[in-house]
Amino acid sequence: MQFIDLQAQRRRIEAEVDAAVSRVIRDGRYVMGPDVAAFEAVFGRFLGGARVVSCANGTDALALALMALETGPGDAVFVPSFTFIASVQVIPWVGAEPVFVDIDPETYNIDPASLVAAVDKVEAEGRLKPHSVIAVDLFGQPADYPAISEIARAKGLRLIADAAQSVGATLDGKTGVDYADLATTSFFPAKPLGCYGDGGAVASRDEQLADLVESLRVYGKVTPADAAARDFKHDPKYLSLRVGMNSRLDSIQAAILLEKLKIFEDELDRRDAIAARYSERLAQYVSRTPTLIEGARSSWAQYVVEHEERDALAAHLKAQDIPTAVYYPVPVHQQDFCADYPAPVVDLSVTEAKSPRVLALPMHAYLDEAAQDCICDAVADFALAGAA
Ligand SMILES: *Cc1c(COP(=O)(O)O)cnc(C)c1O
């Protein structure tokens, strides 16, 4: 059994993807070709009319967002510790410092009360300037954007939505890009919307901010606003106005994503049905099945349960050829690279309590009922054997 079966999806769209890839190879515009612009337009419409700037991966997308918001030395960036390390590592990239925030025990996303407490602490200490917050849509569920964006407004913080795991997820029909200055995502193959390599994107409803991200994507090139404000003596193509990076989505990956988007809604429906079936069958055998907040639709990047004897359950499933994964075994604030930061300013006890208990079960749109039954039966066996 596969944890995420990418080949099942590949079989479904093999002819279309092969034709799209061959077309790009024949066309020859491998970098920033027409498929990249086409994908950015289509994906922007998918997000309800946002500007999309594609890039090389989800980590670069976060870095581009921080750079566009002029995050730098002396700035505090508030971020959950219960996330993939990329959400945090980009903060020292731009010279700023992460300030960890605890999560809600039911959703694994930023706890708004902990965010307020962390901002107040940083303000009181006075060493760092509260600058921005990176909200993460963990396991595919949108963060509590109405609450977080309200706090950000009240505290004068910029808001970045790390939607690497949540393309397709909504909260009352909206997504992070409707609340945040910038939303970022990843098209890593195992994400809900993945390509056949690395890829990422930044999205915004703010045209000028999107122009700035586009500039930063290629070494700080001239934006339309720059061109309107100044009279350049040289070909703007070879001018650089700010320090940026080189982070581009390959034309081949854009062509593949265009094909994958066509079946994406159907895949989201399938994931929803699988998650509902899991929860119905597993609720009595584990300590916790996933909880969605009111109005939320998850993209089910992961289906995560909690169990007091997580490692023993994982071993029991492995013995029956059922793969599982732990997201995340070590909270980011306990990673070695964070050793030199000052102690967390708020209590991170929910984060620390979750790591030893969480277990992700196989989840992808092509998980059939027989496989699901086999997984659920194995979890039930474990619980019943323990009870006996
Ligand atoms: C995967 C992921 C990233 C990074 O994406 P890459 O494309 O692998 O660089 C960032 N944040 C979160 C929450 C992720 O899950």
C-alpha cells in the first residue's frame, strides 16, 4: 500500500500529461514560456481572482513574500512551531527572528489567543519590532483567518498565509489570499496540487505587492510602477532595482499543473469522502479524529489521528504493510537550528503535547474503499487487542 499513490493519478491523466510535456519540449520555451503565464492566469481564477506569481518551490514563495513585505533585521515574525520547518527557516533568511506561537488543540493551527500573547510579550520586551505573522493551513485546513487577520490589523502586522498544504481548501468559501497580504503555496509532488518536480507560487489581491514579488523573482527587475516613475536610460531588461532571487516554475511543470487542475475539484471531493469515511469508522478507536472549524473545507493534505500509543499503533500498521507518517515528530522550536534563539515568549505546551501523539494515515484521492477498510480494521484490531 502507498501512503500517497501518485501513480494512480498519473494513470488517470497519462495521455494528457504526456501530450502537454511533449508540446512544451517541442515548443522550446522551457523557462517562463507561455504555459507559465497560462497557469498563473488559470490558478488565479481558481483562487477567485487573485494575481499569481509562480516560483521554484513553496519555500522560495515564503521567502519572496517576506522580502516583498520588507521583513528584515530586528523584525519579529510570528509563526506556529507545529509546522514544516520551511515556514520558519525563511525568517532568518531575511535576517528577521521567528517568534513561536502555540496551536489550537483541535485544529493544529495558530491559536489566536497565543498570537495576541506573543505579540504583547514582544512589544513589552522591546528588543524586536512585531512585523508579520505567517499563518499555516496545517494538514489542509485553513487557519482561523477572520480572527488572525483581525489581530494583525489591530497590532499593525502584515499577514502571510502559508497554504502549502491547503490548495483547494476554503473557509466560508474564502481562502487565505482573501485575508492575507500574500498567500504562498507549494506544488511539491505530495501536496494536494503537486507537479512532477518542485514548484510554488505566491498569490495576492494587491497588484502592487504582486508586481514586487514578480520583480523579486528575477533579481529585482523593473516593475510597471518603477517604469512609470522613472525614465530608464538602459534596456530595463538588464536593470536590477532591488536584491531578489532567481526562482522560477519550469514551463513543463506549469503544463503539468494545468492538466492536474482540470481534475482537481473531483479529487478534492474524493478526499472529502475518504476523510468522512475514516472519521466515521475510526472515532471510537483513536483519541482524536480531525476537527474542522465552522465553515471550513479541508484539502486533506494529511488525515491525522491522535493515539496515546502512537508508535505502537504505527508499528502494528507497518506490520500489515500499511504506511503511516508523523507530522511533526519535533516541533520547530526544538530543532537544533533554533538553539540560539531566546526561549519562547509564550507557552508551547499544546504543540509539545501533540508531537508524540499524531499519526497520519494514507490519504490520496485514489484510496479505494477496500484499502480504507483494511486500514480501519487494522486500527480497530490494535485498539481491541489493547483493551483485551
Ligand atoms: C511543503 C511545505 C512548505 C515548503 O514547500 P516546498 O515546495 O517543499 O519548498 C512550506 N510550508 C509548509 C507548511 C509545507 O508543508
